[in-house]
Amino acid sequence: MSNSVGVVIVAAGKGTRMGTAESKQYLLLQDKPILVHTLEVFQRQAFISEIVLVTGEEDVPRCREWIEAYGLDKVKAVLPGGTERQHSVRRGLEALNTTWVMVHDGVRPFVQDREIHACFERAKEVGASVLAAPVKDTIKQVDGGGFVVHTPDRRSLWAIQTPQTFRLSALLAAYEAAEREGFLGTDDSSLAERAGIKVSVVEGSYANIKITTPEDLVFAEFTVRTRGESQT
């Protein structure tokens, strides 16, 4: 059990940037909800033993139906999320019974098997890891008046993705500390970092997008179609 791995899939957000009545994670991609595509990626990883899905309270019943319909038998629980992503993740963490945990966004269906494996292997080596991609664009730091105040060295900048991998006990402790101190982070790594955990970056793909806008959905449909054509 020392290397047992669980996954928390976070899909409790509403998301307004997509401009649709339906939440982005439930939009169809080739006649299948985006969330199901994501779950299937982790379902097929032999080294992963259990998955917890955290979603909106009103969406729990239909998610359970999809899990049954698509044979996602590694999903051990479907839980209602909290008001913030951080609260949702913590509920998922508390439902796992593994040594390691990978936290992943429900709207990142294009993460590759090799990236998931690399993320876990790196975490086993150093304690914690996050998938990320080097920033391609020049980034400017801008003040409140809209003026550039700094141009950071692009070579030191990475766009952070998921999965993010940690020892479950260490990440839970980081979440508990953040709650005690009223800290709200933007991702799991930010909570781990402030708890003193060193987090290593694992280079991922630019294709591992988080589907949040109509433009992302167009790219997602193109990606699914071209992958399908390459396998025929």
C-alpha cells in the first residue's frame, strides 16, 4: 500500500466564460461529456486504485449515472463540492484511502498517460510534483494604471497544469493549515508550498488545456477529431 494512488477529480465549478447554460464540464465532446473523457483517462491507469469525483450538489445524481453507464468502476465516491475549489478538493482528499493523491481538473481531458506517469514518478522521487508547460509568450507585470513595471525572465516561468501529485497526508495537512489561517490558494501546489513542501515541475504538453471558453471547446473538438483520424 506504500505506493497506492488515488485521484481527486474536481468538477464543481460553474464557469461563466463558456457562455452556456450548461456547466462546461458537462458539455458534450463527440457525444460524451467532457468530464467523462477526463475520468476515462485516469480509469485506464493501472497504478491508480481509486478516484473521487467532486461536483456540484445538484449534479451528483447524473454523475453517478454516467459512472455506471461508462463502467468507471474506480470511482469510489461522487461528492458535492464546496463554495471554493479549495473546499471541494479537501472533501475529495478526506474520502481517499491511499498514500499518494493526484488532483486533476475535470475539464482537462487531454492529459496523456505518459504525463500522468511522469508526474507520479517525480513525486515518488522528491515528494511532490506538478505538470506544467514552459511559457511561450513574453509576460509583463502591469500596475493598476495599466503601465508595465517589470518583464520577468520567460525562462523561469511555467504555466501550471494538472495533475498535481502529493503524499495524501502532507497535502491534507497543508489544507488544514490553510483553513486555520484563512488562506485561499489558487491551486494545490500553492497550499503545499506555503506549508514548506518543495514541489517539482514536470514538463507537460501545451495540448493539456483547461476547457473554459468557447475557443477552448473548438480546439478540443479539433483535437479529438485529429486524434481519432491518426488512429484509423
